Amino acid sequence: MDNKSVYLDNNATTALAQEVLEAMLPYLREQFYNPSSSYPEAKGPRDAIEAARESVARLLGAGAKSEILFTSGATEANNAALWGVLRANPDRRHIVTTQVEHPAVLEVTKELERNGYRVTRLGVDRDGTLDKVELLQAIEKDTAIVSIMHGNNETGVIFPIAELSRIVKAVDSKVVFHTDATQTVGKIPLNLTKGLPDVDILTLSAHKLHGPKGTGAMFVRRGVRWRPWLIGGHQERSRRAGTENVAGIVGLGVAARLAMHNFVQETRLKLLRDKLEAAILEAIPNVFVNGQNAERLPNTTSFAFEYVEGESILLALSDAGICASSGSACTSGSLDPSHVLKAMHIPFSAAHGSLRISTSRYTTEAEVQRLIDVLPGIISSLRRISPYWDNETNAPRADVDVFVQEKYR
Ligand code: PMP
């Protein structure tokens, strides 16, 4: 093993593809012109933006490239989707979403509530799946938008958005259906014309598919009632003001083209994921895979190790040169399990020991094997010092339920 670290946190961000970097460089050097300028030099950047728009439209199977607009990332695109639809439909004051959305949707809906809107947040079951009847019943007379993510960033659980958007449109064709597809675009093929005709707005981010950070896009289907979120200049046909991030947009375009050629990797990543899960479930007691029975992204596994603490697993993995992520929100100063795992009713003692592994097309089998080699040792040494673990029997203490409750009363 060389001393290069093993990167298994691709749902957080991905490595910039070499081809992307090379395509971007001229737009940071000689092709620096403002695409809105009238002299001929500006045509290069302007054409490059349009070529990128075409590539993103093709990746998404959009009907026309005019339905794609570029943003600073998925956070901006999600804000623009929600606020933009509400501003275009002032008589409608209700939003339907889920409890497991990314904060870039979740926090917006909280802010909307503070502004007098009503929000229904659909729950999920233990596998992280939604109840379609509940969705149907959640739609009210003045529902403006239903915002349901495509693939979950923590668990990889995929929501059946084709069917969910069809249900919404069947109830009220004027309700706008938005999906945050940040974690699925580039990982699994999707087609907004043939497969997802009822999805009105789709949002994505370049840095999750080997593109640059700080660039994203939104698809807004022609005819959808939506108003621009960023107002100012006339860029993006007055739908998103601000001088374009030309190099970033070019990078996203190339990333989109590369992704289309790499969907063949889906099977390899799925096999790698299945191998990892089988090996860990075999080698370690008291562990399960969050959302195991649901349809999931090929690159994501969320493990729940009972009676260990996620952050300690991450520290030990980091010592072993492996980058991964945990399911607790410790960065925000609390050790609470994430809102996603809470919504799935993962037991307290397991949600705390959650570990997210996410691969990419650059992940090798040897890297996953390295994780398989070191993880059992890490878990067993952490359990040896856990007050919940009985080292004699190598199992949880017989009175662990009472003990956990006492400790957390
Ligand atoms: N939505 C989802 C599902 C995500 O995973 C992320 C990134 N973690 C975002 C939105 C935010 O994307 P960005 O970093 O481009 O703002």
C-alpha cells in the first residue's frame, strides 16, 4: 500500500476528472472574457457555455437545452426551485417534502414556515422508503410544490420519483414537482423526457460527478410557473443573474459528457458495494446496513454498528489512511444521529455508530479491500472499551437495554 489515502467519501465530493481540469484551464487563462461582452473575443466563452448546456441537457434527457440554467451549486438551485415556484404562484401557500431531504431543502422549508407557508414533511419507514398513499393524501388545494429528493446523500436510498411525480400530477396537474437529484445525476441514467415526464424541476451539483465545486444546474421544464431567484443582469436569459462562472460551467459540461460514457461502471460499483456489505456483515457482529431492502445508489453504503460511536470509527479509519463519513451531526457540535437516520427510526445505539462509505468510478477493488481488512479490527477494539459491550461473550451486555436507557435518561 502506498501512502496515498483511500478516499471513500464520494457523496461529500468527488475528485476533479483530469479531462475536466484541462477543459477548464483555458477559461481561467486566455479565454477570460465576459461572455456578455459584444466584441468577438467574448464569443469563445459564450459558445463554451452553450456547449456545456447542450451536454447537461443530453445527460438529463431534457427536451431542449433552454431548459437548463447554471447556478453556483445545488444549494442555490434548491433555494431557487422552492422560492421561485412560490413567488410565481402566490395563491398557493403549502409545500410537501420529506423528513430526509438535504439541508439545502430542509432549511429552506423551515424558513418558508417562518414566512407563513405551511409545510408537510413525509416520514419514511425503517428502510427509508416513502408511503405513496401518504403523499397522495398530503396534497392540499393550495399545494404549490412537492420537493422530493432522488437519491439520499446519507443512505443512498432512491425514491421512485417517476411514480411519485405521476401521483402528484394525477391529483393536481398544477402542483410543481421538484427533485433534488444531486446524488443521482451522473451515477445512474435518467431521462426527463421519456422516463420522468412529470418532473418539472431537477437540481444538481457539478462536484458530485467529478466536476468543479461551486457550479450546479437546474432543469426547469418549459411552461412551468417559476420565477427567477437571483435578480440583476440578463445572464441565462434573465433567469439567473450574475456573470457566469465560465470555467465552472465548462467543467460541468465535460463532467456530464464523461458521466454518460461511464454508466457502464454502475454494475461494477454495485458489485463492489455488495462485496463490501457481505464481507462486513460476515466479519462483524451487531451491524446492519441502513436501507438495505430499498433501491439504493450503486456507490453508497450506510452501515450501523451497534454500541460504537461513529466519530471514533472515523478517527480510527483516518489513522489507517481511509476517508469516510459518519451519520452523526458531530460537526454541528452535537452528537445527535442525523435527521435521516432518526426519520428511519434507526435505534439510538446503532444510529450513533453509523458509517457512510461512498465510492466513485475511480475507486479500485484494492481500496475497498483495504477497508474490509481494517474495519473488523477497529470495531472490535472500540467495542472492547464500550460500556455496552461484554468482552467475555463478545456480544452486547445482557442488560444493555436497561443500561442504555439509564445512561440517557
Ligand atoms: N443536495 C444533496 C442531496 C447533496 O448531497 C448536496 C451536497 N452535499 C447538496 C444538495 C448541496 O450541493 P452543493 O454543495 O452544490 O451546494
